Amino acid sequence: MEFYAGISEKNESVNHEHRPHIFFKFYYLCAKQDHMLKAGVLGAGHLGKIHLKLINQSNRYELIGFYDADTEASAAIEEEFGYKSFPTMESLIEACDMIDVVTPTVAHFDCAEKVVTAGKHLFIEKPITHTVEEANNLLALARKHKVKGQVGQVERFNPAFMAVKDMIDNPMFVESHRLAEFNPRGTDVSVVLDLMIHDIDAILSVVDSEVKNVHASGVSVISETPDIANARIEFENGCVANLTASRISMKKMRKARFFQRDAYISVDFLEKTCEVVKMKDAPKDPDDFAMILTNAEGIKKQIYFDNPEVESNNAILDELETFADAIENNTTPVVSLQQGTNALRVAMQIIENFKKL
């Protein structure tokens, strides 16, 4: 009755006929709280603060708090936003059901290992770890401790990609360009792990074949690691993907094009738009506005355009909340630790090619 009494004291206008509604709302909120996953964030840098904000807003999680090794920054965040700062990584992990790792890549494995061995579910930003060996070890630990893990490959949740993903069917040529202006944040890793890995992961998710060969070249312009890279990935089924990434461009671009039999699909990840161009056998009596192509054999094809509806979303919030679905329903996460490892393996093959130049 203390809650009810508190309301009456703060608001004397609350009368008896409103009390059942107040009680209902209170118990509804309590029941909702019981079903929310207790979440914590490791790392409160630029991206970490975004994750903190979204988890705090989510109806799927109860934000318990965060840990960051920078005590001064942690105190400032706690004071400004009211998020609870934990004194140690271990104390935060112990208090949570799920931990969101948003630390620098070099610290991913050390943090993830503590999370998983404590039996807590793991959401970890891309790339999954600093090395493939670490990723494989993390996979083994997750299986041993029977916990769920998801990698933060946010472009999988880009609404433009989601709108056409089911239309991408056995592509045989893929081309992607991911260009960004220079930003010192993120230069602790090469442009492949910083930017290109988004496209590597997206391509691997729609090409149902093993990687056969990788050829690549990269150039360091400002950073100690490559700032511009181009890679050619050849798959066992004959598909070829040509990827370009730069973090010293004058303008931003994030585009991918998928070519398959009788269709061309383009995705603009930056503008969140997409286009599908399809070909079908031309009708005997096409109308005057029909676009008709005739090949060397005399076969006529009609071109038509499809612009799938792109639904607005918050991709980071969506990836976090689909992970809650996977935990609660005991299903495979949208971007599993295995898929994150596969993307990292290809990325490292590309980087190894640089050393051959």
C-alpha cells in the first residue's frame, strides 16, 4: 500500500474511482519489468553511448548500467544521463542477463570471454574479435556455456537491404562501394575491418556458397593501416564479388549492386533506398511505353522496375531487440557468432593479400 499512499500524498486529486486504474498500471509495469532482460554495456565511447541510450529506451531490456575503464568519463556519463557506472567489469556482468560489448576491437575477446564464461548472453560489435583464432575460441566457449551470441553487423538491419534481401536469389556478380570521409576514430584497425566488413557480411548472407579465392590490394595514406582497399572474392558456385572501401574520400557512399539472372538489384545503404530491375519475356503485343530488348538470338525481353517499400527503422535498436527475441525464443540470432567469424575470416584473407604486394 506504500505505492498507493505515495500517489495520494503527491496528488490529492486522485479519487477512489481512479484507484483501480492506478493499481492496474502499476502491476502492469511490474509484470513488464519482470520479463525484461537485464542488460549492461561494456565500453561507453561514442558508439557505446548510443547503445546505452537505445537499451534504456527499449521495452525488451532493463538497463542495469555500464562499465568503462575511463573513470572520469564514466562519472561524467553517470552524472549527465543517470546510467549507473559499475566499478568493475565483473560486477556488471554478474548483475546482468546480457552484456553488450562496445569496446575497441583489440579488447573484444578479453571482454567476451568473461561474459560467456559467466554464463551470460553476448552482443558484440563488429568485428567479432581481433583475430580469427580468438573468434574460434569464443565460438567454442559459447557452445560450452550454452549462451547466445550476436555480432553487431548493423547493415543487415538497414531497411533498404531488408526490403530486397528476399529478392536476391543466386547472384553471380556483386559490386559494393563504401566510402567515408576521414575520421581518426576507428583507425586502430584497417579500412577492411572498419568499413568493408559490413559489405563482406552482407554478401556472405546472400551468396550460398563457400569462398574459393580472395585477391586484394590496399594502400595506407594517412593511417598506419590501409585506408583504401579493393577486394575480389570468388565463390565456389562461380559468383564474384568486387568490393571497394575508403575512409579518406571527399564524399560518402555506401552502395551495393547484385546481378542475377533476369534481375539487377541495387541498395543504397546511406540513403536507405533500393531498386529492382527485372526482365521477363516480352509480350506479343507490348504497349508503346514498354522497354524491350532484343538479344543476338532474336529473343525479346521486357524490362520493368520495382521499387520495394522501405520501412523506416532504427537499425541498432532492431539488432539489439532481435537478439532479445533469440534469447527468449531459443532461436539462432540474425547475425550469429559463426557468421561474424565467417566475415572476419574473409576480412583477414583480404588483409593477408596486402602483405603480398
